[in-house]
Amino acid sequence: MFQDFFRSRAAEVTAMAGVTASQAGFAVMHLTQGDAVDPVAIPVSAYAVTWPGVVLFPASVLALAAACAVLAGRGVGLAREGFIRFLLGGTALMLVCAAVFRTGTPESGLTWWAQIHRYTAGAAFVLLTVIAALCAIRMRQAGAPAWVRHGTWWATAISVLTFATTTVNTFIPGFLDGGDWRGIPQRVLLVVLSTLLWFLVANSIRSAVPAVAAPAIEAAPAPVLAGVRS
């Protein structure tokens, strides 16, 4: 039953709706919470502690998790993609944990649930970056469209760069005053990796479309020569 769902049109719509809803939710949070959250200096997870991010943040993260879960079930259009699907399932699980466990506040500090949020969110970003690299390497062999191949490569390169920058800014905030602008690479990483899921969904849908077989050409009957009895 589950295999039938993952191969269905409903699964495709669920994956596309998940990515769309997630990107829309984060866009609304940025537009409505600009006074409470500084996008340059404050991490994205800070939206979860003020309104409307209290609702929109977990909803947006769960929507992204749903898209990853669907791709884990149906695949991304590559041959022998079991490991990639496993990583997508792990990403979905990490995103669920990041949505359920909120980040801390200046008053609460780095609580145990805030640490779970921090490391599961980081793990989800790492897994998506690895997935991007694996898919980029194999997209040409799968016959993916040029825009999907190039987009996956760009997503991989930008993700590696921004993730490395985010890691340095988080754990060594004094280096180049990275702690003062650590919100920027986090937001770039979020946009790039959510866009990566668009490429994977598109390739998954493309590979699921059955090839149209060429119509069979019936052989013309052999000519019968006059005067020859059958």
C-alpha cells in the first residue's frame, strides 16, 4: 500500500506542496518578524519563539520533512539509490526533531531541548549537503535534464561553502566577527537546500513517467507472383 502511495500522483503533489509550504512559511516569518529577529545576526530558529513563528516555524520545518519523507519512499530518479533514500529518511527524522524541540531563549539559555534542536537541525543540513553531492555526481548517468544537473551541482557547491561558514560562525564566533553575521549564511543554506529538494522532486517525477513506446510497424505481406500457386 505504501509503495502504491509513493508512486502515485498524490505523493508528487505532497512533495511539491511540502517544499512550497516550507519556503512560503519562512518567507512570511521574515516579512512579519523583522522587528523581533535580526536576519543578519540571529539564527533562523529564533523565529520559533515569537509570533507567528511559534506556529509557522515548526509547520515549515515539518513540511520540509514531509517532502524528504516522500522522496525517501519513491526515490529521486537514480539507479541504485538505496543509500540516498536512507539519507533522505534520516533527514526527515532530523527535521521532525528540530521542529518538535524548540531552540532556547536568552532567558532559558542552552537547555537540553535547545541542544537537541541545534544538533538535529545541523544534522539535517549536513545530510542534505551529502545527498546533493551524491546526486550531482550521478545525475548525468541518469539522463537528468541539464537544468536539474547544473542546479544540483550549484546547490552542492553553495551548500558546502555556506555550511562551512555557518559552522565556523557558530563554534568560533570571534573569527572575522562571524558571530555578528551568522544569520546570513544560515538563510542562504536554507534557501539553497530547499531549492535542492525542488530539483530532486522534478527528477523523481521525470523518471516516473513511462517512456512512450514507438508504434510497431506491421510487416507488409510478401508479394504473390502471378501464376504461382499457394
